[in-house]
Amino acid sequence: MKTYGGIVRIRSAIGRTLLGIATGVLALPAVAAAGATGGATAPTGPAGPPIGSGSASRSGAIVIAPSSVLRGQSAVVTGTLPGAGGRTVWLQVRSAPHLWTTVASAPAGPGGAFTITWPASRAGDLALRVATPVVATRAAVHSSNPLTATPIGRLAVLRPVVATWYGPGFYGNHTACGETLTHHIVGVADRTLPCGTAVTVTYEGRTLTLPVIDRGPYSGPATLDLTSAAAQELGITETVTVGMLARTGPALAPTDYYAPGTGATGGTGASGPTSTAGGATAPAS
């Protein structure tokens, strides 16, 4: 029987915005991150070459803010790309292990400073970079030409989905993933995601990463069915629209919202292994 990692909870203490502002900075040790002036938004026409080379020399710095957005919302990418001053730079998203798709462009200012605003058009845990050809010629737009690029930045783009919650009338039953449904178990039901898949859900400034422990919902427009404890953690009392991002990597195990024996909220209490073959496994301690 496999045992997987525990639940991840993140709470926002400021306001009731949908997603808190978070900034990730990636820079080479010898180069400090620099804010750009004279910002530019994504162009309405072609942004540059559709595909960029997977190999590029890295230099400069990149800052992406916020670090999480809903699909369709904008992220602002700033930083520096030495040698790109006065030239067009391309914002690229990794679309395959060695392929980059250009999604926006902007002119770089003195010193290679840039600002690019991108309305995130695709969901996922995205890898972004800003690049420009090493040689600034018309022929340089071809994907085979050498590029210079910033370090890679990350942007989580969540898709809006309808979420419900369930529990009453089902407590004590086994879920499709082999867990015993209780008042306190933190998890989510999805129609297709494998048991144990980590799913990040955001609602009004609160973020919860929790495992798939059941199948559903089976009616209506909803994509997710939260357990009652998960809904309570997120402050959800009715059918609402949330942000959703299914994560790759190790499976998560459910934990309890109430620490056993204390009644305290926000605990990581466990009920011990309760899974069947292929299901998520509750932590042993």
C-alpha cells in the first residue's frame, strides 16, 4: 500500500479578492531584477514567431505578478534581457518539452527592460520566458535561429468552474476511491481525475489544494463536488464558481478539518489507511 503526502492549505489574510497578489522573481546571481518603464500590452496582431527554439542562452531577470490568475485575467511580466534594448522581445509559453509558443510581444527599453501584459488564454501550471533573437535581422524570426532568453518564470492559470458541496446523507459511506466519508474529511469529487490527484481550488481569496477522493457530481453544470469540510475551509455554503487547477506530481491523501480529540479547526488529523487498491491513502500520523 502506498502512502502519499499530506494536504496543503493556504489561507489569505488580506481582503476578499479572488486571488492574492504574489510575485515570483527569478534572476541570475550576477544580475539584479529591474522594473521596466514604459509598459506595453499584448499586441492585437501577430506577436512574433509562433514557435521558438527550445535551446536559448539565459540572462537577465523575469518577474510575474500575480503568480496565479483565472483564465482570461491578465498577468504582468516585467524584467530585463541584456542586449535587447530597443528591440522587440517575445513572451513565450512552453508548449512541449523543447518547444515555446510566442503569445505576446513588446519593445524593450534601455538596458533591455520590458513590461508585457498578457491576458492568460490557457489554463495550467505554465512555464514562461521572455526571449529575443541573438542577431536582430528579419531572418531571425525563424525558430532555428539562436535566442537569448530570461530564466523561466511560473504562472498558475486556473479555469473557472462551478462547484457544489455534499456530505449529509452520505456520511459513513465509502467513496469511489475507498475513503470513508465523514463530516471532517477534506477532499473533492471529480468525474474523471484519478484518485489522489491534487486539485487547487480558489474562492474569494482562499486557496486549498486537496485530493480527489470520490466521483461526481452527477447532475447539473458543476465540475467539482467538495466535501463539507473542504467547503467550510473555503467559506462556501452554496453552489458557486471557483478557480480550479489539477496538479501533476505525487498524489495527495485526505486529512481531517478538525484535529481529532481537540475540536480545533485547521488540523491535520488522520483516520489511518482507508483506501482500496488505486485509491488515495490517508496518512498514518
